[in-house]
Amino acid sequence: MSAFKTLDDLGDVTGKVALVRVDLNLPMNDGQVTDDTRIRAAAPTVLELAEKGAKVLLLAHFGRPKGERVSTMSLSMVVGAVEKVFGKEVMFVPEIAGDVVKQTVGILRAGDIAILENTRFWKGEEKNDPELVKAIAANADFYVNDAFSAAHRAHATTEGLAHVLPAYAGRSMQAELEALDKALGKPEKPVAAVVGGAKVSSKLDVLKHLVTQVDHLIIGGGMANTFLAAKGVDVGKSLCEHDLTGTANEILDVADQSGCTVHLPYEVVVSKEFAANPPSLRTCNVHEVAADEMILDVGPLAVEALGDVLKTCRTLVWNGPLGAFETVPFDAATVALAKTAAALTREGSLVSVAGGGDTVAALHHAGVADDFSYISTAGGAFLEWMEGKELPGVAALSA
């Protein structure tokens, strides 16, 4: 990862105007914000700039209005929730460029904060239109990107602005990039990756990239069944993409050539029906799955063996659960392995980085989210990073 500037590189910003790209794409219910995680992630950067005397203008998108003004997607709806987390008054501005923003800048005092309207109300945002970029930049002195979760998009406010204003990474972006660098950029070896989830098709690029980067690849979830089928195992009624067994074998061949050990479950938890605590529940060797049974989790002996693998590693990247973790008891393997990873992290022998929506939910469910070295709340951007792709929003910061 090339070097990027952070808030530590800023000189005196008193009275200067900062355009800060944050992630305020918040879950809502009946006009109320139901989860303020992303506001809390943005708070350190925004409050630090305000305390240093900058006039802070927040840029963010909300939903997919496709270049139209949609009242239910106005960022005016999140102002109250933002004020609550920031602990100070926040002004709302119904534009992102032009005279209205210019007048606002005139009214704001040093240390004041304003939220500009949903950037996606303007068609030029997603097109990264240079004219829109210029118009937004005209009212500011410098740009800070603190939205890693939108860094895989080359939009006007995530990428374009970094080319026309002095650009810096915010604290949340900085923490994310430093954690990711430790996990796959310059990791301490041996490195293990846990990749789970329902389908191989959604993680093909991730798997292809990871087998060339890591020493151990642990595959769980429904996607493990496709790999088992590729190796000639009869997976019964399990969720399985039989048309991808050829691709699975190709990935296993690349792993072989790269010296990466792929761990597939040899012991599994099966049931005739997918329901909580079903009567037909049993644990068996992977070669003993009956034609009317489905694999729904990794068995306890196999999880213990995976825990032993983690004990030999120094770095772990985790994306996706090992079983159908939303339904008891098929959360057992994910919880057990997450607890092992958390214990190793606590004692200082493992750097553990996890990301993706399901993964974050699974680690919270296991009660170990706070013990991992770093948890990324980014979905698409985290996956693209795991695929080895350059993220436009990050690349622009180090240009």
C-alpha cells in the first residue's frame, strides 16, 4: 500500500473548510436511525477537525436515489442521530455545491459542522463528473476521506475530490488501511483465512486470490459443500453449486501450487430439515451423509482441528460464517472457532482481522467482536480488498 497523508499531516486549519466524506448510509425504521455504528466511526475525525477550528462539511450518500431528489432519502433525516453522537449542533444544507454552500460557509464559525445533502441526488456523483467535482471543491480548502466502505466506488465524492484538493485519510480510514495492511499487505506469517458463506459463486475472486496469499485457507458454510462435491463427496441434499465443481478443483490446484493448505470439513453436522434443533440432527464423517440429509455446520472435532491450525498462525483474515449460524445449533462451529481466534488475539499470538456484514453479526453473536484486532464494517469494499483489487478511493489518497 502506498503512503497516504493523515490528519497528522495537516497544518493549522483554523477557519479552513474541510470536506469530509463519511458513511451515513444508515439503517432506518419509521424515520428513526436504528444503528449508529457508522456515525460513531466518523466521530473521531469530525470532532478532531472541529476542535482544531476547521469548518467541517460532511459529504455522504444515502440509499440509491439514482440522481433524483427523493424526500425519504434526504440526509436531513439523520441530523438528529448525528447530533446525539457528536454531542453538538449540526447544520443541514440542502445542496452540495454552489451559492447555498458558499453562504453556509460564510455563516459557519470555526469548529462548526454541517451535513450537505445526499450526494447521490446529483447524477454526476456516480459518474465522477469533473464539473461536479470542481463545483463541490470550490467551497473548500482540503478533503478528508473517512469512508472506507465506499472506497471501492470511483465517485465524485469518494475519488474525484482527492485529485483537486489536498487529500487526507480520516482516522477511521487510516485505522482500516493500517489493519488491512497488517492482515494481507505485510502480514506476519503463517497467515490463515477463514472464508464462509452460502455460495462459492459470490466469493470466487476472493478464493482465487487468497490461495496465492495465505498459508491456510479454511472453507466453511454452504460453499464448503461445493468443494466437497468437487472431491467426490456425496453431499446429499446440501446447498451446493454442482456446476462450479470444476472451478473448485481449479482453485484447489492453484492452492497446491502456491503451498496453501485448504481445510475442508471432514466431520459435519447434518439434518433432514433446516430448522432450529431438528429431531433428525446428527454429527457424522463427511463420507456418511445420507441422500436425504443436508450439511448445516462443521462438526466439533473438525472445529477443534481448525483451532489447532490457528494456534500455529500469526495472522488471520475472516469473512463469512462456518455454518448456518442464524439458526441454533448450527452456530456452534462459528462460535467455537471465533472464541479460539479471540483467545489467541488476547494473548498476543494472533493478529485477527474480520469483515463483511454476516461476519460482524456472527462475531457479535459469539460475544468476541471486541477481542478481534480489527473488525471492518465495510461489505463490498472489504470483499474487493480480499480479492486483491485496488480500491479507487484509497488509490486516489496516495496519488
